[in-house]
Amino acid sequence: MARIAVIGEPLRIYGYGLAGALICPARDRLEAIRAWRELPHDTVVVVLTPNAADWLAEELASRPDALPVVLPDADAAVAWARRPEVPR
């Protein structure tokens, strides 16, 4: 069975465990790399926090069978939500 994993800062990723994702907390680059390298072979999607994506930039190509998906930056999401309405 294919798995989804989430790597990043603990407070940003724990909620994904409720949906059945494999949670891999990482507080720094070394923890993120360790989590990436220890992912089960049946992991097909890896959700990354923006920091984890930065930490893993050089590692991502080592698993071409896993699709990395980067969560939006919290500040960018707030700015997008506060954007002026576009007239229709």
C-alpha cells in the first residue's frame, strides 16, 4: 500500500497524522535528512514544510519515486487571504 509522509517542524505537521500520514518531525537539517533517508520504500508522496524543503533541496533527487509537495508558507497564505477582491 502506498504511503504519504510529512516532514517538518512538529507543530506544523502533527495534524496530518489524524488523516493517516506518516509523521516525521524535523527541527533542523540533519533531522530532516535522516527522516528523508529513512522513509519506507512504499512512500509515494512526501509533504514538506517550507523549512524542510529548504533543508532537503539537495536530497530530493535521490528518491525520484516520491513526489515532494511543499506546504505554503504561513505568511504567504495570510497575505493571499487578505488580498483585495478582484472585480468580476
